[in-house]
Amino acid sequence: MTAGGFQEPDFFTDHSVLLDPYEALEAVRSQSPVRQMKSHDFVMVTGFAEATAVLLDGEHFSSVIAAAGPTAPLPFEPEGDDITGQIAAHHHKFVGSETFLSFDGAQHSARRALLSRLFTPSRLRANELYMHGLADRLVEDAVAKGGCELMHELATPYVTYVIADLLGVPDEDRKKIADILAAAPLPGSVDDADAGASLAPLAELVGGMFAAYIVDRRANPREDVLTDLATAKFPDGSTPEVGELVMLAIFLFAAGQDTSAKLIGNSALHLAENPELQDRLRADRSLIAPFLEEMLRLEGSSKVTHRLARKSTRIGDLEIPAGKKIVISLAGADRDPHRWEDPDTFKLDRPRVKEHLAFGRGAHTCIGNPLARAEVRVLFDRFFEHASGMTLSQAQHGPAGSRRLDYEPSYIVRGLTELYVELTPATAHAAPARSSDEVSVA
């Protein structure tokens, strides 16, 4: 118990907080939108304005702990009001230093430039043809069976195969990679918080395959993203090492697969509990896009990101010394009542909803967000095409008003472990209004 009777939530070991983090986040924000936590040596930012300011401020805040997380000790003792040099000298010692998320400034920009050319509107539009076909097959199979366990039987395979198609991974390797990703360690596991979200374990399992793809594409270019990646150069004209390109490809696979699958699950749960909303979206498919934006705000799959103060500064009213770890609560900021009216309520027509922080903000905004938006929209469009209704399985989750749901034990990811749904076949296929997003995925 802290001063004033406030009981500080534990976001790393309390599984009740994992089930419903929003009450705990509101309790922290009620004390201050920028709070020095007592049980852990980091500052938590739950205010929307303050979180946005930190995400946009690359001068004072480094992303070097974006993958390492806030509980692992720093590999050096901070000295002075500017530790930029220390961060650079010890960068390789941080968990997740192999991912481009951990770089700042020009180093990050150079690596992001390699990837940005891969997510062009024309390439994503071409990938949508594959999305439609794959989603049709998966949803039709699920409807024919009367339902499915959505997370493992549909959401995860779907997003994994979509990114595999975009990258140009050979058909014969896709299932193997999907199985490896499905068995990968949970990012941000509360059972091993200091492990962070390193891609090193995945690199040991699939790195050789991706290295072979890169080498092959350099020798035999094709019309796919892997060829673009293999033949890309840094802005200064230098050629990236194969190992660095391998880590970029693995990052695209791992990060995009996990967060998109969790978004599908969170959104499907909301739809299953709201049949009137299902009917509305089924009748007008153009509403799927704003539905997903509000779900990203309300139940986004990324709960937090992390920064390290490289220079002494302030966040709101709090002095921040160089070397202080910062936890930016994306989930908390996106329910900040100072920014969002009635923030805990789903509103399909919420004004300026795309200003949410579910994909971050600034230089480190999620580079795959156009792909995530497109693939999830397409999947729900196919759901509405083939199923006239989706409900939760009472046998698995209990009756309405007394649901049994479980969430991944991660302080980073907000996602269901399982979601059993029952599906009613569509009796006739109407000609619904088409979403404008179906021809524009930018």
C-alpha cells in the first residue's frame, strides 16, 4: 500500500491484471498520467498527450529497450545528463539489439528505408488477391464445420500465410515456418519478464532458411518482396549484410503475425457478443474499416512500448533523469478520458479515431500497419459473406454474463489464448456495399 491508500497494480505478475488491464491502468492514471512506479524502477505514461509527446521525441528518448522491456537491468551505469554515447557503446548488449526497433536516428531510418519500399499500395493491392482467396477457404471450412477455435485454426494461420505470400516464401516452406512461429516464446512473458522480446530464438530456427532465400534472390531475382529486400541498399549506397536482412525478414514475420492475429481475436470477440453490430457491418461492408479502428483503440493487441531517456528532460510535470526507463502504455493512452469521450465504450462513429496509438507514433510507427489493416478487413469481409451469425461457444466459454476467457500472460501483447466460435451459414449472398478501403490500402 502506498501513500494515500493507493495499491499499485503489478503489470508483470498479477494475472488478474492480464485479464483486464484497463481498470489497473485507470487507477495509475488517476494518480498521475506520468508516474514513477514504486514496485519497479520505471516511469509509466498512461496519458494520451504525454505518451504522444514521448513517442515523437527521438532527441531525448531512445528505443534501445523497445524489445528488451523495462525490467531487465541496463548493461551499464548511466553517467551524466546525456548517455547517448553509452547507449551506442553498449547497444549490442541489450536484449533485442538484433531488431531494427532498437536503433535510433539515422541507423533506424536506414533500416526502415529498406522496409518502407516493401509496403507500397500497389504491392499490397496485389497481395489482397491472395488474402481474399485464403480467407475464403479458411472461413468456408470453419462455417462448414459449424465453428472453430478461431485463434489457432484461423487467425494465426491466416496472417502467417499472408505475410509469407507477401515476402515470396516458397509454398513448401510456409507450413514449417507457421508451425515454428506458433511455438515461439511469448513476447513479454510475465513468467520471464527480463527476457524481453528477442528474435534470437527464432533466428536460430529459421535464420538458415531466410539466409538461403536472400542469397537465392540476389542470384535469381523474382517479382517478390524478398527480392526487393535482398537487392536493396542503404541510403548511403552500401549493401546490407545477409544477416541483417535475415533479421529484418524474421521481424516482419514475427511481429506482423502475432499482433494481427491477436487483433482478429479481440475483434471477433466483440462481434460475437454484439449480433446487431454484426448485422450492421454485414449489410454495409464499408463500416468494417472504422470498426477496426475503434477496436484498435479499444482493444489493440500491443499494450505497451518502451523507451530509455537518453538525456535528462521532463514528461509532463515529472523530471526524468538520463537513464530512466519509460513504459508507454498504449492501452492506457487510448482510453485516456482527457482525449477520448466515454473512452471505455465502443463507438463505431468515433471522431478522429485513427489518431489512436495502437500502431505507435513518430519514427517508430508500425511499418506494417497498412498490411495489418488490409488483412484483418478482408478476413471479416469474408466472415460476413459466408456466415449469417457468429456466437461464442457456451460449452467452452460459459453463458453470456459469465464468460470464461483467458488472455496470453504477456505484459506486451493483449490477446486471447483461445476463442471458440459457432458459425451459422449464410442462406443467401446479398450484394453489400463495398468498402472504399478495398481499392486503397494506403
